[in-house]
Amino acid sequence: MPEETVLKCYQVGDFDYVAATNEDEARKVLAEMNGDDPTEYADWDADLVGDAKLDKKWVDEDPPHSECGCLRQWLAEATKPTYLIGTEG
């Protein structure tokens, strides 16, 4: 029986968060979302997100700026490697 795949939250680059099983997969998810060749992201940082950042509430950028969730919630809802959220630089 195959081992269950555990998704974790990674920050890729400075602005994007993805659910993936490892750093390379996190880079690949972002590359595919952007329509880019994954090799272009090989040197990008992909850091595991800690508890404090997982629980930080995100606020919608549009008025009335209401809370829209947290990384931990979106990670729990993910069933496969996927893009979660990002910010603009």
C-alpha cells in the first residue's frame, strides 16, 4: 500500500505560498501556475512555513478588508499539490 502523501506549506520566492510534498514540487507548482518552465525556478528559495505564519490571518486587499482565512486552513483543504495564495511585491 502506498504511503500517504503529506502536503506541507512552502513559501516560494518572496511572495507565493503553495501546498506541496517537498521543495522541488513547490517550485514546480508555481512554475506551472505561471506557465513557465520549472527549470527557471530551480534557484528560487522554497522554505517550509512555520506555525506562526500558518496561523496568521490573511485580509482581503479590497474593502471592507475582511479576513479571508489562513494558510493552515487552505493547506488542510488541499487534496493535491496546489497554489494557495500570494502577495504582490
